[in-house]
Amino acid sequence: MISINPFLTLADSVPPILMQSFVVLMVLLILVGTLIDTIHKKNVKYFFKNAKKAKLSATKKLSTGEKISVISKTIASDIATTSELGAGKRRVAHVMGMYGTILFWVGSVVMIFFYTSPGSETPSVWPIIWHLGAALTVVGGSWFWFFLRVDVYSEAQPWYRIIQADLFVLALIASSLFGLIWSYLQSLNLQGRWDDVVFLALFIAANLVLFGGIYWSKFAHMFYKPGAAIQKNLAEADGSRDNLPPEADAPAQFGLGIKREEPKHY
């Protein structure tokens, strides 16, 4: 199963152009959904306004090289490894989900656009990337959903309590999980099956919810958070600190304080 391109098998009954059109539709949904979310929540306007305000209190003018250095370090640390979460389970789960999703999406695009034409042979690396990415997304996303969410981990809410903010992670897990099940059932290559069609329909529906529900989910945060991290680190480098006071350079005076227990209350 892991070395088979499920989209090539699907191409026997579904024209490749239809699959490619579906991918293009998902990209358009991302662009439109993110744009509407940006206009409604005014995130970009806030970032530019805040950056302009912070420049007035900057104590140092950064050169182009220094800005590139700060941005590069932010991408390599804060964004690529989610270092802001510290060393712990939350960071591992986020990294698994993030890179799993990237591998899953890239593998889907490559196989659908380049290896679904009649007679084409898919290099085994791409199906492996696709299946591995889906598995990492399911494991990382499920770990976060069942055990590491703030309302479950810190507020003792039941794991099955669902709110609007959970739409993104649930749709992400569902699309990867249904994709894996569909691929497995399809690889059995048995005649007269119907269950693979059911999970293909669920796979499609999960993707429609994931990409079509951007306005109501946290999908757009994937674009906001890197920008916020870069702005924060630039503000620290030029001394403006987002108009916040500097950290106090004073010794600890009152014992362990909150360090007496593991920090899990947000």
C-alpha cells in the first residue's frame, strides 16, 4: 500500500483533469478564505499599525543584513521547529502535525499533477512521502486533540467537547485518516467493493471542510503566526520591544514561586 500511488489507481475511473481541478479549487478556497478572514479580523492592518508605532520607540536602526539575519533565525527556529513552545510534548506534537501535513499536501500535488496520466509510473518515494505525511498528521493531531489541548489538559474539559476553533484540527486529522483508509482499501484491489468509494467521499468531504471552512477555523493562523514571530523578533532586535518595558534585571527574591509545579495553567 505504502508504495502505491492511490491517485493513479483512481485515474482509471476519474479523469486526471478532474482531480487537478479539485486541487486548484482547494488553493482558491485558501486564498479567498484567508483574504476574507484578514479583512474581517483586520490582522494585517493591526500588524502594520503596530510595526509603525513600534518604530517610534526603537533604540537602534537595523541594517538590511541585520533584518535578514533576524528573519532567517526566526524561520529556522520559531517557525521551522516551533521553538516558542519549548522542549516538551506540545512541541513534538505540533512538529509532527506540521511536517506531516506539508509532506501529505506536497505528495498529493506531485502525484495528482505529474503521475496520473495513463501509463505513467510513479517513483516509489512519492507514495511513501504521502502515506508517511498522512500518518504523522494523524498521530500528531490526535495526540494534541486527546491529550494536549489547553481546555483538556489544563481546564479538565472532556476531549469530546467540540467548539468552532476545533474545526481546523479535526478536519486536518479527518482528511489524513480518511485518505489513509481509502488508500488501503483501494490497494486490496478486490472486485465489487464499495467501501473504498465511501472513504473516498469522506476524504473529499473532509478536504472541502478543511479548505472551505477557513473563515470559521484557525487555518489562517498558519499564515499569521510566522508574521507575528518575525515582527516580535525584529522589535526585540531594534529595541522597540512592541512598546513593552524591558525585562527586570533583578535576582529572584521569593523562592521557587510558580516553578514549584509544571507550568500547565494558561
